[in-house]
Amino acid sequence: MVELRRTVVTKLDLPEGADESLQDTVDQFKHCANTASEWCWHGDDGYHVTSKAKAERALYADLKDETDLTANLVQKGIRRAVEAVKSGVSRLKDGERTSRPTFRKTSVVYDKRSATFNEDHATLSTVDGRIRADYVLPDDPEGTPHGRYLLNDDYEPRMATLQYDADADEWFLHISLRSYDGDGEPETDSSTEHTTVLGVDLGIDTIAATSTGKMWSGGYLNHRREQYERVRGSLQQRGTQSAHRTIESIGERETRWADDYLHCISKALVQEADAYGCDVIAFEELTHIRDRMPKAKKFHAWAFRRLYEYVEYKAEEYDIDVVQVNPAYTSQRCSKCGTTLEENRPNGDHRFECQKCGYAVHADYNAAKNIGMKHVRRRQKSIGGRPRVNVALKSGTVNANGRYSSTVA
């Protein structure tokens, strides 16, 4: 049976005094993450630490003594830091400038060991013990995400991310739920697992394309970048101290708007994966990506890396895994018949046309499907058994054997 995942965002109604308990919990959770980040970034022997087990062995006992958090929340804080350090180390290996990850966001990750989820409320572990947080539900939940998923007995809550909205002075719980399209619980053997993958191809003109046919143009990003480059070049010719300060200010503004734009894309990309019931988002490997894209500049490598990080972070709230796969030949391979030829991309432009079967489609869409299929085959090989791993397409899914299943009635 196929596993379906959904996320519902619910405002919380808290009892008196609970707000302070949650704020203290968030602060101590961030303390664990930032302490772990600092230790992992410098390491105990001068090297970066990217092993969760090693970090927990070194830090757990002290952090548990220093805080009032439950064991589970201390572990969650350490693991969040390790993942961020991993991303930073990857950027360093790519020759990019980066610094130690720091955590400022007001959020905490809960699972079933640190929270209980009920139909109308949740109980959350805090530094002052468990508190009850009532859900603020619509007067008529029918047709809303609350009615379709949260109040639906077919969906089971698995984890949640608590977030504080400072502008609204409100707390929200992002609840991840799971359901199955058949009767009963799935078997626990790994050979029975069902996974749906969203493939993502990255590029200069189309910054991201998915196996479901969604695309985000890189035109705006490239145009704004060129504008800043022209202004920066003009100021550099002046060579004055004032011009130098202006250049620094421009660089900060450039980073801010690029971050905002990539945030928007990452949010939409994760929502696309959630809408298609995907468990995994598969990107092409980012290592040496400039070698594979002759026209790509350092800025593009930075943008791809930042987009991946934002997707990785946002996907956690939806309980979606984010992975990277070897992109070799994904731009030349026909996602329909499997023929791999350079001639399938004769002009190197946006058009893909298979010389064997005649399949013609946007090249980035074709590559995104191939990237998803690469993870499918890798996953299929690891679990064995009959195909239970699929790539999400526009109107259905396809498995490792090429069998297509339509989702259109």
C-alpha cells in the first residue's frame, strides 16, 4: 500500500503561563543547536565533525545537565546542528566562503517521544514539563486541511515543528500526518516500503525544474545579478573609500534579495512535493556543479547550494527527505525509452528530442525525471523485492521498471 503524507499548520490556544514555558524551551533548544554547531565546526581535534553519533557522544551529557529539556529534545537540537554543519562543509569543499551555522529561528522539532497528538489538542514537552496546547480549528472544518487530514481518522500524526510568529504573537504547530491508500497498517519489512520521489534539475535559465513539470525561471535572478555587477564595476573604477563602502552595501543587498527569492522557490518546491505525496526530493549532486555547467558562475553555485539548504530545512516540517544523486547523463538520456545520446540535445538548448523514439519535451523537465529515476533505481536496489519506489510525474507515477500509474480519474 502507498504511504501518503500531509502537513497541517494549526494555531495554538495556550493556557496561562505556557507562553513563557515555550519561549524558554525554544531558547534552550537553540542553545543545544548552537553549542553543537560550534563544537562540530571546530571539532575536538581540529577537524569538522559531521557524524551525529560522534556529536551526541561528546555533547549529550553536558547539554542534558545544562538544560531542562527532555533527552529527545536535546538530541534533536544536536542533530539539527550536525546537518547544518554538513552543508557548510560541503560549501567549503566547493571553494565557497562560509561561516559556522548559527540558529536564531524560534522553533522546536517534536516527535511522538516528546509530544502527543490528539484530535483537538497536543501535549508538548517543555522545560516546565508537559503543557496542553489546544488547536484553533475552523468553525466548519469540512473541506479545509484540518478536516481532510487532521480530523481524519485515516491520517496519523507523526511529528511536528513548533514555530512562534513574533509579528502576530502567536504559536503555530506544523503537524506532519501519514495515511495509507489500503486497509490496515503496512508491513514493517523494508522490502514493502513505498516511496514517491520528486526529481529536481538545476540550471541557469531555469533555476529549478521538477519531475512533475513545475519550473522556476532563473531570468529574474540573472537579470538582477547583472544589474548589480554593472553598478559594482562602475564603483570599482572610481576606487574611492566611499565607493568601496557602497560596494559592500550593494553586496549585502544582493544577498538579501537573492535569499528572499530562493526562499520563495524552496517553499513552492516543498509544497509541490507535498501536493504529490512525495517522501523524497532528489537533487542532482552539487559538488563540481560549475564544471558541468560552463556558463555557471560562482554566484550560481552559491544559489544552487542555498536553494538546496532551504529546501532541506523546509522539507523537515513535512517529514520529507532530501537527497542528492549523481547527475551523469541525465541531460542526454531519454526519460521515456532510456536511450542515451549526445544527439538528443543537438543544440544544447532547452529542447530535448530522442533520436530513437521521438519523445520531445523541455530538456530540464526530462532531466528532472531522470534524476528522480536515478534515486528510484538506487533505492530499489537497496530494498530488493518488487518495485515500490516511484517518480512523481505530472499526472501519475512511474517505477523502476517503467510501469506508469495514472492519478487522473
